[in-house]
Amino acid sequence: DAGVTQSPTHLIKTRGQQVTLRCSPKSGHDTVSWYQQALGQGPQFIFQYYEEEERQRGNFPDRFSGHQFPNYSSELNVNALLLGDSALYLCASSTRGQETQYFGPGTRLLVL
Amino acid sequence: AQSVTQPDIHITVSEGASLELRCNYSYGATPYLFWYVQSPGQGLQLLLKYFSGDTLVQGIKGFEAEFKRSQSSFNLRKPSVHWSDAAEYFCAVDGHSGGNNRKLIWGLGTSLAVNP
């Protein structure tokens, strides 16, 4: 049973560029959440998707957007990248209404 | 607003010694509480969770945690630490807004080093 997978594992971009990160949830899960973890910090909630809709959102600007596909996989898009967007981006999946989230290995984004 | 405090940024213990990592939370209702572990360059692995019932919960890798409502705490313990336990440990609270929406509020983490 595959767990949560994310791609790519690492990514280097320059300021102003756009990036797309991908996540496939654990088998049987229908909800995907995205978190940003800056170096030395705890994760910060970005948003959560269920039934292809954004259900709740953390304190992140509109430059951060997402999408969920019918197979429950998800993308995180960040536009107009800033140096401060450099972080580990974590995807977590769960079953709707269930409290436990399972995390992927993350995508490490470096913005130069 | 919900918040999680992990007072210890860094802890060093000797292999075989006991361990306690502290976690305090602020939440207006009955919380759902979690401990996750993160090894260098890795994602987050769930160690244990508390939703209700018995306040002492057992997790993987020999970890346990005790929920104390009066102290708003959920401290993680292990009786004998192994070198492989060296990692970053995060406490998290489910700050759900009601219904089925779920999001985790995280502490800043405690970095654990283990001396041989």
C-alpha cells in the first residue's frame, strides 16, 4: 500500500518564477492538505482540498493556489516566487472527517 | 486562537536514558493532540495521537504520551532512548473549525540529540 507521494523531491527556482508541486494521497484517502515548513520551524497550514474544492485556508497570500483532481491527487502552485518561499512543502492526506493526517516526504524548494 | 508551545528547542540525552519532551497547548475545546517525528530531510511520521478516553496513549517505537487537561499539556515520554531516536519532534493540535474541516496547528519542534 503506497503512502503519500510527492514530486519533485527538490526544486530550484528564481525570484518571480512560478512552481507546481504534486501530491498523490495514500490509498483510500480523499482529502489533501498542504503545509509549508521553513527551516527550523514547524509546519504552517496552507490549505486543504476535498471533492476538488478548497475547504479551508491558512494565512497565505493568493500567490499560493491549488487544485485537486478526480483521483484525489493535488497540486500546489506558487506564483511570483519570493526568496521567503524557500521551504519544505509537505502534503498530507486523510479521510474526510478523520483526524489523522499522513505526510509525504516533502518537496524542498529553493528560491534564488 | 489555538497555539502549541514546545518549551525545549534542543535536548540532549545519553543513549539508554529516559526522555520527556514537553508540549503545552491553548485550545478552547477538547483538543485532538498529536506527536510527529521528523528525521533529517524526511517527512513527518505519526508517533501517537490522543482524541479521548484513556489519557495515557501508547505509540510506535516505544513512545507514550500523557494528556493532562488541568495543565494543558501532552508530554511525550520514552523510558530508554536509542541512538536512532535522534530527530526533530513536533507536537500538533487539531484546530478544527467544526464539522469535517481539519487542520493541524504545530509547535516549533524539539530537536533531540542522543549521545552514545
